[in-house]
Amino acid sequence: MRIPLVLAVMLALPLTAVAQGADPNLSRNLAATCSGCHNITGNALAGMPPLTGQPKEALLRTLKDYKEGKRPATVMHQLAKGYTDGQLELIAAYFAAQK
Amino acid sequence: MTGFSRREFLKMAAAGAASTAFAGCAAVPEAKKTIGRVVVIGGGFGGATAAKYLRIWSQGTIEVLLVERNTDFVSCPMSNLVLGGSRDMTDITRSYAKLRDYGVQVIRDEVTGVDAGNKRVKLSRNQDLPYDRLVLSPGIDFMHDAIEGYNAQAQKTILHSWKAGPETAALRKQLEEMKDGGVYVLSIPLAPYRCPPGPYERACLVASYFKRAKPRSKVLILDANPDVTSKGPLFKAAWKDLYAGMIEYRGNAAVKTVDAKAGTVATDFDTFRGDVLNVIPPQRAGDIAKGAGLITANNRWCGVDWLSMESVAVTGVHVLGDATLSAPLMPKSGQMANQHAKLAAAAIIELMNGRQASSTPLISNTCYSYVSDKEAVHVASVHTYDPKDKTLKTVPGAGGLSPARNEAEAFYAWGWAQNVWADMLG
């Protein structure tokens, strides 16, 4: 049996992504809030580390560590607190899926 | 390797199918079919970002025309470094050329009017542009009339330099030509105005130049606001520690009159003489917004629906950036305009496909200010939609300020500029 493309994509995504319901572009839109500082449409430039293509678990751990104040930062500890854990997971999954 | 690079976009556009660069988009068009046209007016932080992201996120299915009157983009953020002498104009100037690689049609022209009824933009040199939706990112224009004597003649020598470009270079020249022992007067309008911490950063960087080159000179800040409007303790610490005796700050000191010939400015109570007068007038949404009937608040700002950035006054027109009636605690900053643009681009694509805009938008702001050539500070905030009050509100407990000025953030500030310029322009 062939699995329809939409369903295949949904199966490949974590539960949180399916749970976004009303906004199928939520992870994309959330990830775009990072891109003012971390250029994501080209090579990351001076200063901020690249996000695209980072392994999901590593990126999520870093973001959560910022949020929980476990990782020193100049600004990321303040920004990470503005996102729910679910939103951070969507962002990490999104960047991990980018090649 | 990167997300949606220019190369990837071109490859995808050529193949007429989505590449892995668009993972997360479940619906993939069989072939590129145009579903409509968006005209974007203004190639600043808001407009250029919107044009680029409309092309990427619509997978080339929306035709995007960007109208901009200037040949190149000149950044307001970082322009105070030019005044301080540590950067020059080429460092803050970028080309629009790469936007064409994303399929954005860049039209260099002056908009003379918007006919929202017939969905057409009128241009000075080219034919009218019909649109399905319009994005207006007009920035600000100045209310010189609010200050007596600040007429066209006076504006030749008393500069605001609050739009980066020729006035940035001209003010730098005035500072270079000023004698040691001279006084630089900086007048700040009542909030809201573009870039709340910008004037205080400017005071720091001009003082840093004086300290180096003209140590007997003074900076006099005349602020119409009762106190420093942004990053107050951080700026005041810098003034005290780095520029002791050089910067004088006066709050509740709105400049009401200027006299270009005499080289003076006056508040209700005092007259001040300066060798360089830098008077930033009160501001409102850019002239184009006024002409298009988009100004809805205090005769100055454009009210928008924060789910889509669509004007509350004119259907099918989305307003971005400094021109908007800001949501609570939302600064008029370049970074904020960049985030408005992505919110709007996502919403416009949904609306043009007959769907609804997301009901849960989130945007964030990080705004750096230099206090010297070597040290900087930041303020950050995250904003989410409150369905009850129908506006974006800051997330409690998130965001904040630098605890103290530091060298690391001067490095990050310049990095931010490189990245955000690349995000908007290619």
C-alpha cells in the first residue's frame, strides 16, 4: 500500500509537530525567529553559530540548557525563556531536517 | 551546508519541485504556477525581508516586485559607528542585487501613490503596478513643523541623520570639522520614535570620537523624555565611567525652536549654543502610508492586525516596521521589522491560498547598542499573540538586558548586523 505523501511526512515528524494542528508551518515560522541573528538562508556569518543541519538532540539540549540557566550566555538564556519546550523541540527538529 | 541557500532555491525553481530545503512543507506543487502578485514598497529591514521570504516560502508561486527608491541599502543600525569613526559608509551599505536570485523583481523607482480601491501602485518613472496584496514598509518621515525654525533652509545645516545615508556622512563631516573644545548638541524627541536606544548610543560614540580626537569637546543631550528611554542604567554607567565630564544629559528638555544662523536650539526654559546641532524631530509613518490612508493612530502610526500585519484601515495592504502602531513594549527596531516581515509573509501565503493566517505567531527582538568602539549592551524580548487583547505581548520572564557593558557583545552586535543584512538581502 502506498502511503500518501502528507501522511508519510506526518509519520516522520515527532508527535509535537503533528499536535501543532492549526498551523502546519509552525516549526518553519518559529525557526524563522532565529534567523535575524543566525543567518539561515545562507552561510552563518561572523559571531553567531550556524543552526541549519545541527543534530536535533544536541540543539534541543543546548536550547533547554539556555532556558534553564545551565549554559552561560549573553542573550540566549533570556530569549530561550520565551519559548515553550514544545516550541524549542519544533525548532530543533526543523533545523536538523535542513541540509 | 545550509537551509534554503540561494543555490538551493535556484535549483528548486529550475526543477519546478521542492527540494529538501523545504522540509516541513507537506504540499508540494507539481509545477511552479503563479497564484498572484505581491508588490512590496520599501527595501528596508521590513520590505526586503518580506520580499525574499515570500518567494522562498511560496516556493516561487507568488510573483514579488520590490519597489525601492535608493540604489543600495544603507543600514540605520550600525550607522552610529560611522559617526564615531570606527566604520565607514561602505561598511553599512549593501546591494539589492542578490534578491533577484530569489526571483524578486527589484524596481528602482519612487512611489507616487497607492490606489487601494483598484489595487494599483503608482510610480514616478514606470507604469502602474497592479497587485493582489500590497506590503508597505515605508519607515518613518519627520515632523519638522513641530520645531519652530526647522525649515528647509535650516535642514541644510541642522541634520537629524536618523535615516542612514547622505546625512550620516554629512554629520560625520561636521563632527570632523568641529574644533576641539566645541559642543555637539543632540536633541531627542518624545517616544515613540525609531530606535529607542539609538540616540544614547550616538551620544556614546560621538563622545568616544571626541575622547580620541578632540578631548576638550562636549556632548549635550537634550531629551524631550523625562529620562533615558532604553537601557538607561547601562548608558548612564558608560557616560560616567568612560566619558566623565564630557556628556551632559538633560531630561524633560524638548527642543521647541532652532536657529541655524545663530547655531542655537531652545527649550521652553533655556537656549543652548552648539557647534554641531543634531536635532532629531518627532516622527510618524512614512509619507506613502499617509497618502494611502493607512494612518489610524494619533495622525502618526498605522494600526495593524498582528496575525497578518494587514492594515486595520485598508484591506489587502500589510504594513511593516517602524510605521506601525507598536504593540505594547515593542520597540521600533530593524530586527523587529525583520520579524514583522516573516510574520506577514507567512500570513500572506496562507491568505492567497484561501487559508487562514496562523493564530499563534511568535516574534523576538534583540537590539544591540555600542557604548564605545569596543563594548556593547543589549535588550531582548519575545512577543506572542494574546487572542483576548488581539495584540502581541511580551512573554513574562523572558527577555532582558545585559547585566553590564562588555566586549563580547560588541563582537555579537557586528555579527548580528552581518547576519540580518544577509537574511534580508541574500
